Amino acid sequence: MLEYDYEKIKELETWKKKMRKKSSFIDKASKGTQNKFNAILPDKYHKIMTESIKNMIKVVLFGSKYTTKKPRQDLTLRERDLLAEEKIKSYKNTAMIEGAGTGAGGILLGLTDFPLLLSIKIKLLYELASIYGFDIKDYRERMYILNIFQLAFSSKDHVNEVFKITESWDIYKDTLSEDINDLDWKKFQQEYRDYIDLSKMLQLVPGIGAFVGAYVNNKLVDKLGYYAMNAYRMRILENKEKIAPKNKKVNIFRFRH
């Protein structure tokens, strides 16, 4: 294995520990505060967010709206990482421009930011899957994309649960069906909404909307890209060198709770 790969294994272990870390008192308190903010937001905002997420999930699972190049083969992990970093930078710039534009347009235009940003995020994940050599024509790979999305934008308790699935993906993926009802999309959308509601509410405030929109969108896409890189590195490195313990017990979870 290349020295670069060993360096990334160390980084990967740090990221895994972060994913497994249990929720703190602050995490739980923040969740309670978030619920109060949800009550303040207008009904139209809630409706747009719910429908946008529901439609996004359907597109990811069954649609052909997002197209990417064929999976990249015969590349080193370093080469894949460099390509991924370039792609993330490009999508961050796009998200910043979009966020600044919609944030400067007031409440009505600001509401359009949510579905637009969702589209940017999912297209980025499709691109990254291809860069790391995974074929999104495979339904199971599209489900993995939804896993990554949840890892980046969920409460700590939900992240813990989803990460157990993600770590055991090679086993878990063989249990998947193509029935959309197996995905608890209501839980999915609520976790995502709770994660970003406060920042998006500030984006609707006149005078600071443009700045908040650009800043928040940049941070959200950056985090998603970082999580995706680690999620795909995990599969590549562990399959390459079998670094996971051979007799490790695996917990398998379904999406519906």
C-alpha cells in the first residue's frame, strides 16, 4: 500500500471516532432549541422543505435526472482525492453564488434556495461516487448516497445509527429491496430540516440574507464533500487491505424504525 494510503487510514480512524461519538448534553439542548425555531417558521416554508426532500429522495432512488461520467477506474486514492477536492471546490462556488443570490432577494426568493441547494448537493455526491469508482446506476449505490447525506446533516443520535449501517455496507447492501417504503423518508427529511432550519431562517432576514446564504451554503457543501470523501475512502481502503477485524460482529439496521 502507498504511504499516502496509510496517512488516509489514520485520518479515517479519527473521522470514524467522530461518527461513533455519542450525543452530548449540548447536542440534546440544541435539538430542543431547534424544535422551538421550527414553530416560528411559516407553513409555506415547511411545505417547500418537505416536498423538496421527498422529491429529491425519489430522484436519487429511481430518477435519471442526475447524470455523471462512468466510474473512474485504475486511479490511486491520491488521484481520486485530488479530483474530488477540485469537484468540491467547484460545487462550493456554485452553492455560494446561489445562496447569495437567493438570500439577497427577500423571503419569496429565499425560499427557492432550499430545493436549489438540495440539487447541488446531490449532484455533487453523484460526481464523487463516480470519482471513487462506484456506479450510481446500481440502486444500492444510490442508497449509499442517501446514507452519506444523513451522516452530514442529522442529529448525533441519528448519525450514530446511520454510521453503523455505513460501516457494514458490504453486508447491509445485500439486504436492500427496491421498495421506496423501506426508506423512512419522513425521518430523513425531519433530520435534515432540523439540522439547517436556523441557518436558512437567517438567510431570509433582509440585509444579511446574501451574506448568510453564501456563507452557509459554502459550509454545508464543504462538509458534505468531506464526509463523502471519507465514506468512500472507508470502502476503498478496507476492501483493499482488509484492515477491519476478520471476526468483527456487524449490526444490521433497516431504515424504517
